[in-house]
Amino acid sequence: MVSVIKAFCVSPCIVLNSEYKSRFRVRAESLGSRDSVVLSTDSVRVNGVSSVGGKQRIGSSVDVGNGKLSSSAGAKEQGGDVVLEKLEVLWDDGYGSKTVKDYLDNAKDIIKPDGGPPRWFCPVECGRPLKDSPVLLFLPGMDGLGLGLTLHHKALGKAFEVRCLHIPVYDRTPFEVRLEHVSSPNKPIYLVGDSFGGCLALAVAAHNPTIDLVVVLANPATSFGRSQLQPLFPLLEALPAGLHMTVPYLLSFVMGDPVKMATVNIESTLPPAVALEQLSGNLTALLPRLSSMADILPKDSLLWKLKLLKSAASYANSRLHAVTAEVLVLASGKDNMLPSGDEAKRLLRSLRNCKIHIFKDNGHTILLCGSKAVQLIQCVSVQEDGVNLLTVIKGTCKYRHSRRHDFVKDFLPPSRSEFKQTLADNRLYRFVTSPVMFSTLEDGKIVRGLAGVPGEGPVLLVGYHMLLGLELVPLVEEFLREKNVLVRGMAHPLLFTPKSDSQSMEFSFFDMLKVYGATPVGASNLFKLLSVKSHILLYPGGAREALHRKGEAYKLFWPDQPEFVRMAARFGATIVPFGAIGEDDLAELVVDYDDLMRIPVVNDYVRKSNQDGVKLRTEMDGEIANQDFYPPGLLPKVPGRFYYLFGKPIQTKGRELMLKDKDNAKELYLQIKSEVEQNIAFLIKKREEDPYRSIVDRTVYQATSAAMHNVPTFEP
């Protein structure tokens, strides 16, 4: 069996494709018969029989006999499709529209025996990817169907050339896989391995250290030798054939909770009665379909695949030292089949370039779970973290088109489902802070809302950074909600270092910041963002302002350098100064940096934690240069309200020559700083007139009158 894994290799070779020069082609080769199948973006027809049956839900095909593309139904659609170069903000990624029920329905079609070898297919649901997208190869788990990405096809299909490996149920032949770069050998190849497929992916990576691979492992079966079910496997051989029908049902409960899987398309904001009704309907549709698991894993196939899995896990573990590829491990905290959480930590120690994320509430089938949480009735809840694979790839900065990740060129904007989930996650925070936005029109009139902020970029939003950046989330959400504009924040480089990643093994708030376009602050990235006409959020006060001391609330700590003004003028960007207040209405700072540095042992910890971090403004002196991070001690208050005021837009278009002069740039810089301070002072004064500043008054009003974002405030 080890020979099977040894034969699974990747070798680059140039192949010309007259129809699609920028596409990849994948060769699946049967070592038993030496027959081969060459697949491209069309669907595949093996010996004249569709690989998925007559409905062609998954993909169409290629003739095995001559290895040439057939002109199937998909070709006409492809000829009319437009290849997009970029995605719009809040694009439809289709996540949540497919469920495990769709996986089982498609399985009925694809498991029909056709006598063909293992083959690759491109799911029709993936559609046409963006221009110059990298290829993604999916290696399935023990089912071998290649349908494990059913919930993710539409999303991944925009960012990747998706290919899924299908191993027929009764196939017993070893197989060899080679990737053939058509015209872009410098692009990375993504290998997504689910369970057993994770072992194959690691074997591929170990055999090909010189190829640029990004390996994503979902509960990899490298821990098979320590499986909780090991004592039960010998019993399967002795189990009478008549009782094998019960095994798939048992496995379905081990691999994932069907009740949790049934919550995929149920919105977390629904009333409990409606959510319960939808859950009941989903379960009614799902449970009868579980009987098809017996056809997916008949007894002989199950026993053979368990032996193959043992060999694959053993071989992959013996070759971990040879893996040089980027590896991202997604592990479940409640995997009843494998000790996936512990295995992820072991792989983190064993692999040289590995990052892990643990989803504590998920079962073994991590790629088939959906939306995050559904509250059903009062004290009863069904919760399983939704794992949107593309979101995880984006949040870990693994999506790229070349050898290195570029925060501007490789950025994919947040999708509709990601924003919907973000709103659900932050619902309580919005309720507590009830943010109010004001902006200034060209004539100087202050109005509620963001009408005064230009909708066309490049726009540079320059303002005050509240304690811990508390103002950030409502600001980004409101720009998306009201103007459909994504504001890309310039963030401290520390958030993008391996040290930051290792502090939290779960998909964290900082990962979501990257999904929403957070970019390491620096002249190069600011230049790139301005060149693509972005809306950019810049805090000149940086970490010193966001981690200020007691008595320093709403005090600016800006450096004496107007460089962002001169760069904005180079691109004719509009600068919008803004002020934000409300931190003192949410909590009181009781322990600050100075207090911690007076405490023995604690001060050593703070110094050490900052010693190896990324240093900014090292060439400066005084408090502005002190960018040390520390954990502030906060005393919560009865919540007040957040207020934002965006000042009158400052045009730099046509002033480039004038602002090249340092004195003129410095003058405009001081004007911007002064307007930020004036905006803050205006808000501090006017909030005293807000009858709904207190959360108590707002709660009473909302209970009888309005939605969260429509609660009245003071007249500007």
C-alpha cells in the first residue's frame, strides 16, 4: 500500500492548450492499466458516459480513448462567460445556499459505477474564476467522491481553478497524479486534503519540495494510529453483511452531528420558533438520505480504504521532515473520529512552515458544516462554527498569485455572507455602542450619515484612534452598510507576524481584520492602495494613541512628519479628517502602561513581550516613539454611545506641485490635525444634548419605536 502513496507525485511540465492558454490541466493516471485522462475546465465524459450521470451536476467530460476535449454542453456557456479581473465588494459567494443534503444528492449520481479510473472534475457550480487565478486541487477523504467542497464550490470557484479528485467506489488500482502548468509556472498550486486526502497532500508536498505549494489540511488523518475508533475497526471485518447497513448511520454521527449539519442554511437572526421549524424540515429531508452512505462506503470498500488509510498515514508521517510547502491545518475540537486538535499541534511542531486553526465546536466533517449559531429555544442552542474555507484562506493571508503574498494585488473583498456573519457576530457590540455617524457636506453643513464622504476613491480617512481601536468595527460596518464602500485600514505590522498568529489557535478578530482588508502600515502599501483608488483608514497616532495612558483620552500623538499628505497629493486623493469619541462612556482606564511598569515581574514581562516585536518610529524621540503594547486594565461602565464626525473633504487634486514643498505640506498636515481635534471637541460638547446617550433610554426607545441604527440623537 505504501507504493500507492509513493506514486502520488507532482511534476511540472509544459503543455499547450489551444483553447485556454491561461488554464491548468491535470492528468489522472491509473497505474494498473496505464490509461490516462487529461481534464481541463470542461466536464469529463469517460467512454461516452458522464462521470456524474445524465444530469451533469458536477461537471462534463473528456473522452478516455483519445484524451481530447469533447464539445459538451459547458463549452457554449464558457464561450459566453466574461472573465472577471476583480470582485465587487459584498459579492455573492453562495455560502450557506448548499447543505449536506446537496452533498448526499450529488453522491447518488457520482457513485454509479462506470468502469473508469480515478479522475478529476471541475464542479459546474464553481463557474468561471477570476483572471489568472491559481489552481486548487481537492483530495477527498475516505468517501473518495470528491464532493467534500460542496458548500464551498461557488466561493472557491471565483478565486481558484478548482479540480476535485474522484475515486470510484469499487476502484482498487493505485494511481498517479501529475500537475501540468500550462502558461503560469510561477503561480502556486493549492492542495486541499480532507482527512485521508490530507495524508496524500502531505505526501505530494514531501516529494516536491521545489514546487510552490500551499497545503490546506482539514482534520488530516495522519493521526489515524491514535484514533478513538481503533478498537472497533477489527469488528467491522466480522460484522455480517446484513448489519453493514447500520455502519454508515453510526459513522455519520461520529463524523459530524446531523442536527448541527442541518443548521447550515438557518440564519442566526431568526426568531426561535421559525428557526426550530426550519431545523425540523432540514432534518426531515436529511436523515433519510443518510442511507446512501452504505452505497458510498460498502463493506469491502470500507475495509480496503481503512487499510489504505493506515499505510497513507504511516508514510505521510515518515516524510514530514521533507515538507517545505506552506501548510494550513484546520482542526476540529470535537472530532469523535480522530484526535485532530492534538494532531494539529503536533504538525505545528513538526512542519517548518505551518499555521493551525482549531474550531472547537466542530466535528470531523469540518468542510460540511455551515452557519455559525442558531438559537432554538431559550436555554437550548445548536452551535457549530461555520467554516467558510475561502474566508479562512483569506484571513490567514494564504491567497496569492505569485511566490509572495501582496496585500493589495492578492486582496479579495469581503463577500455578502462574510458581512452578514460579521453583522451577526457584532450585533451585541452595536447594540451597546449604538454608533452615530455625522459627515460634513461641501458647503460646510453637518448632516447625519456619510453623505459628505466621497464615494469615489482614492480617499484617505485620517483620524483619532480610540483606546484599543474600539471605534474601528462600527466605522467599517457603517461604510459598507450605507455606502457599499470598503474602508481598508492601515494596521500595525505586529498583527501580521507569526508571533501574532501563534497567540490564538482559533480564527480570531485579527484574522477577520485581514478579511476586511487590513494592511501593514508603510509607505509602500499606502502607495499601492492609493494607486487602486481605495478608501484608506489611517491613524497617525498609531499604537501610542490606541494604548494611551490615564488622563490622555482624546489627545493626539501625531508625529511631526506630513509624508502621507504629499503621497495623497501625488494621486489626487481626497483627505477626510474625522474625530471619534465614546471610549470614556464604555469603560474607565484604571491600570495603564505606567502602572504596569512599576510592578516587579510584570514590567519584565511587558518589556520582554515588546522586545522582539516590530518596532515603528525608532528614529523619533519622546512619547510618540513609545509604541509598546500592553494589556490595559479597564473598569466597565453603564454604556453610553459612540459618535463620529467626518469633516469637510480636503481636495489635493491639482495641488501636487504645491504640496511637494515641505512647508506647504506641513501647513496642510497641521490643518488636518487641527480639524480632527475640533471634531472631537464638537462631539464631546454636543453629546450632552443627546437624549438617548444612555443605553437604558435607547433600549426603551428601540423596544417600541425603531431599528438599532435609527435611534435619534442630537441635532448637529
